Amino acid sequence: MTGLWDLSRLQASADTVVEGETMAAMFWNAAAARADKVWLREKALGIWRSWTWTQNAERVAEIAGGLMSLGFEAHHTSSILSNTVIEWVWCDLAVLSCGGISNGIYPTDAASQVQYLCEDSSTRVLFVEDDEQLDKALEARERLPLLARIIVFDMEGLHDLRDERVISLDQLRELGRVYNAEHPGALQQRVAAVKPDDVAVLIYTSGTTGKPKGAMHTHGGLVFLVKEATKLLPRDESDECMGFLPLCHVAERTSGEYFAVYTGSKVNFVENPETVPENVREIAPTVFFAVPRIWEKFYSSVTIALQESTRVQRAVYGWAIGVGRQIADRVLAGEPVPARLKARFYVARWLALDNVRKLIGIHRVRYLLTGAAPISPALIRWYLSLGVPMLEVWGMTETCGVSTLVPPTRIRPGTIGQAVGYNQVRIDPATGEIQVKGKNVFAGYLNLPEKTAETFTEDGWLKTGDVGAVDADGFFRITDRMKDIIITAGGKNVTPSEIENELKFNPYITDAVVIGDARAYLTAIVMIDQENVEKYAQDHDVPFSNYASLTRAPEVQALIQGVIDGVNRKFARVEQVKKFFLLDTQLGAEDEELTPTMKLKRKLVQKKYAPQIEAMYAH
């Protein structure tokens, strides 16, 4: 024990958990070995339901048989247009088992985007979640001559649909049962025919700087990644994970679905994105990966709850988190923790900190993982003070996920850790760009050989587009995206992400974009946290009628100005935000301004809100 957490189940392991050179083979070997053990759980209509490995394998076999009955061949592509639900996993594994290529489409994508992704990937079969997603597919279908069938998971509201090219997932499974009975051994032959060099999945980039590009990952690359990554952060069949991030994103597909195939850890699917806070308390995961916005939301919920607590409760929490902070500081500095301080920490946990962990739902967690966007070092320190190790990872679609990791024994907030052993990471001395080389790196962009060539150096290193530095111990730090670095009119280089992270650490701010390239000073576009700011307005008798009026209220403007003033004190004068404006539209996952991981798209918001930006620079 370090005084904070037990590291015994965080140590590296060299054991091979499941054999298999392809993801398809690995899944079927895992299903045979684990049989009646529970693998997937899903909450629907308030009730949790469990599926064993055998039950999951039956469904995957039926869907695969159904695909083969429809003429789906090896190397054909199937796309999945759905939220993160259990059927997503079944269909993904069925496509891979047929030797096909699996592609995910974000459920927030418009019909035009669905058309482009299906056309670019040569999709033959499209799985959709429900009637809402089916509408998009039908709108795009006439311009997709290769699209043979659309398969619907949830037929609610579609019972009167008569379309020979649209069938339900249940109908596909029935076709599969018949096909498998008439062609015994056909699926096993397909699985055996899949080769490590075959493309397994397409993961499209967000497309914020042009049309999305389909990153191709092979079976061999995926298998390599899950085997090597779980040596660094072991999981086993006793672990509980949570499925809620988009499965078409590289993070959830690998660290969620494919790691679970390999390790046997249980995956619990939430009801919907809005029920995550409630579901995480029910699930109490032992391993929990999320993007910074989730961790920020949990922190802000605790902060707001404290404001409503009694003076005694606030005092107890203040003392307890102070003790936790003392231990965290010692551990981060590599110093021993005195026995007396450890004893105080156990009292602090009993009095307050364990209740905070239960309020969030992380009271059973062995470690937290954060990635996909920058996170405030202060936020990592706060979780450490609760007694929970938070490990930052860094990677990208093209590296198939994790390329650097903060080791649990040497946590350094503000860094993205050291290069993981299965790939190399370097800093280009000329540009400061972080570059990666390894078997986990993607096989190229679909249909774009020129773009693929541009993405690699002459000696085969992947250009990531992130600018960073590395210290003497091999810990990397990202300073910013190459295209995002601000050079002010005075020639000063400014890293906007550092300022934005400080702003987002406040419970009243959900996101922020700092502006100032070729400008005399910095400004910011700010998105407030609706729930917390509404609560502030109600508590302080601030009148408002809707979200837009809330953002325009002088008291709310003053509240955010106070936050910015506090953040400004941490930076040099040239790095301080002089003016800001609040987005007066409540943004959600379906809005174009947000990425799938709920970050504001810097270039898009700068273009869309150009008049408001120019107004902040008008004299």
C-alpha cells in the first residue's frame, strides 16, 4: 500500500489470456473457454439482463449466418449506425467472424454523412438501431447502389413497414439459424480463413478539417494491441466495466469491447447517455475509462452538492480532502507516507471521502483512465486525493488507441506518461511534433494513398499532429495540436489548451475555446454548464426564461467573468483572456459544433461565430 491505493492488481503481466491471431478467432476461443460465465449486461426499461458467453456466441453465430445467407462475402463492409447497445457488439463480432470489415457510424451523424461513409466504405449491409436511424438510411439509400440490406435492431413503430430491403435483426437471426443448420461448419470455415493482415475495422476520423478519412486496422494489429495493452493494465473476469462511449470511437471499441473479449471482464451497457451518472452508481465499475468531460462533470456535481450541504459537512469534507491532498502530494513526489498520515487518511475516508466516491460510483474502482482530450492536472490531483488513481493515456485513431500511459507507480499530472513498450514515440527535433512507430499503427486511410503517404515520415514514423516535449525520464507532455497553437500579433506563442483546461475545471463551465491567433489579445468562446448555472441562478434569484436568456443575464456574465479572472491570475499577462462571450444555444451530441467526445470543434466554432469574435476585437 502506498497509503492511497493497492497496486497489487496493477502490475504488468506477461500471461496470454486467450489464444487467437485474429479478433474473430480470439472471440470464439474466449466463448468456448468461458461458456456459462456472464460477459455482457444491459439495462433496459429499468431491469438489468445478463448474457453468458455461450448466449452471446449463439447470437453472433445467428447474425453471421444471416449475413452469409444474404450473400455477404469476406472483405465486404458492413456499417453499424447505432448508440452503444449490446446489439452493436453482436453485429460487429458477426461481421468480423464472416471475414468482413466492420465500420461504425455515429448515431448523431446526418443522412448526408451516413451516405458519404457508406459510399466511401462500400457498405453492403447497414445495421441501424431504430426508426430514427432508419430514416437517415432510407434517405441515403438511393445513392448507395452497393447497399443490399438494412437491418433494424428495434422495430418499435415500424411494424407496418413493408420494404423488401429492410428487415429486423430478429428476422436476420432466423435466417442465420436456418443457414447454419443447412451449412454446418460454414461459419467455422469463414473464421479460420481470416488472416492477421486482413482489414478488420474502419474507424473514421472526425473530419473537422475536411471529409472524414477511414483509418484501416487489421486483425493482427488489433490482437497485438489488446494483448500488449493488457500486460500494462491487467484486467480479468472479476472486473466490471461500463459501456457508454460511442463504439465507433477507437477508445470504446478497443478498451471497451476488444479488451473485454480478451480478458473476460464484464461489460455493463447503460440505458442511454443521460443515465450515465445513475448507472455508474449501480454498476460500481472496477475499471473505468472516460473522457475528461465525464470526469469534470462528476467533480462539478460534488462541488455543487457541497454548496447545498451543512456547514459541518463542508468542514468535514474540507478536512478530509486536505488529508487526501497531503498524501497525494507525497505519493506524486515519490516520498514515503508516514504511518500517522495514513491513519488520518483512513479516518478521512470513513468520515467523508468514501461517501464522495459512492456518490460518483467509483468506490470499487481499481483505477480510472482518462484520454481522448486534455485534462486539467488539478482534476487528476482531486481524484488522487479521494484515494483513486487516475491514469492518463494518449493515442489516436491512427495508433489504435493507447501509445503512451502514465504508469500507476509514477503518476505525473500534466503529462501523458511514457511510451508503452509495444510502440516507439519520439519528438521531431525540427517541428516538436510527436511521432509514433509500432505494430499498433494503422494500415492507412481507405481509398486515400496520397493522404496515407503524407501522414508518415520517410523513415516510417506516423505524424500525429500533436506538439509536445519529453523529459529525462521519458515522460511526454502535449503542448497543443500543431494547427491550434496561437501566435499573437506580438509574436508570442500561446498554448490554448492549458488555459481551456483551467476554465473547464470550474463547475460552471463545460467547455471553452481560446481565440487570439494574429490578434492583440486573447478572447474566449465559453459554453456554460446548464444544470449548474441554472442552479446558481435559482439560488441567487436571477430571472431567466430559457437557456439563451440565462446566458445573457448580467449575474451569469459576472459569474463567468469571475471564473476567468481567477484563471487569468495563473498566467502571464500575454496569456490572459481579456474578453469572452457565452454560447447562447444549448449544444448536444447531435450538434455540429461538438465532436463525438463532446468537445467544441475549434475551427468550426471560430468560423460559425466569427461576428461575435470580431465584436470582441472591435474598439
